Amino acid sequence: MGKRPKGIIVAIDGPAGVGKSTIGRMVASSLGYSFISTGKMYRALAWKALASGADLGDEAALMRLARAIKWELKPSGTPEPMLCLDGAVLDREITDETVGKASSSISKFAAVRVFMRDMQRAAGAEGGVVMEGRDIGTNVFPDAELKIYLDASPEARARRRAGQLRDQGLEADYGAILDFIIKRDEQDSGRKNNPLKQAEDGHYLDSTSLSREAVVAEILGLCDKVMA
């Protein structure tokens, strides 16, 4: 594989609430790379489906909706571009748990995952990107130069997610979040289409007892080795 024009691809996969986005943004900032959260793309489609009254269980209807949307990633002045649907910038409206549960429902469909995969490949093909999700290293970019599988206990992830929501001024029920995370883990790992799993050539990082800074330092060290 030849060098990509803008640098390597750093793929960060892992279960819900493990901190992939936070860690990914910090790594991207340190490298001078762009950062893409693929989960936001699924959430955006779920939000659009809820807003339009589409049936979350109708794969064909979801695909008609997805293809009708004008999807854009626009520069934001930060490593993470703005996600725009039909010209509208999406932000906090896709962060609540209702949208999260809807996203979990639609992500099981093969056609939806192929549609998202193709968009994600186009967005990161030139490299110089940190991309996080659940199947980046195994499906979206199996040829990524660095693959990380970031993990933590369900309890630690629930605490982190609750803290994130409270920081955004939103309500957070730790027990409900923990229950959702456990169920989401089962669904993601047991999904027929591109289940959540560590890439065979991926690096496993358990962040349960590690600070964000320690995790970022570990990943940057691996980046240095890859780019040497």
C-alpha cells in the first residue's frame, strides 16, 4: 500500500461510552489531523428518521431517506468538521438517548451500514484522519495503518457518559445508561452485519483505570512507531 497524501489513518473502535470521540479528538489535535466520529452519521440518520416519522424498522424506507439527504462535512476551525444534513449543522440535537437508541436500531441494517461505509471511506481516503466507530478497522478501513480497540468496563463507561451529558446541561440517569450500554454491547457484538470486534492486527487498550491523557499518550506512541 502506498502512502496516503495527507498521512496515515488511525482507526479507533470500541464499545459505547468508552470515550472514543474524546480520545480521538485529542489524538487528532496532537497530530494535526482531522477527526471523524462515524457514530454521529448514524445518529444523524436516526434523528432525521425520527423527525420525518420514518419507520425505524423499514430498511428500504431508511435507505430512501438516506439517499435523499444532502450529506456534508464542512470545515469548523477544529479537527472535527461540522456534520450538515441538507445544509443544517447538527450538534446537540443528536446527542440525546432517544436518538442514541434509534441509532442502535437502524445500525443493524446491512444496506445502512454499506451506505455509511462508503461515505466514511470517501471522507478518509486521503489519510491524515483519526476515525472512530465500531467497525472502522474491520470494515471501513481494514487497511488503516494503525488500528486501536479501546475498551473499558461497562460501569466506567456509564459513569463517563453520564458525566458528558451533565456537562452538556442534559439529564443523566446512571442506572438507565448502564442498562443501555450493556444491551448495546450485546447488540453490537452479536450483530450479523459488521459486528463490533477487535481487528486481528489491532492494538487493545483497556482504559478503565487510565486517564484520557495516558490513553492519548499510548496511542501517539503507536503512531510514532507506524510513521517512523
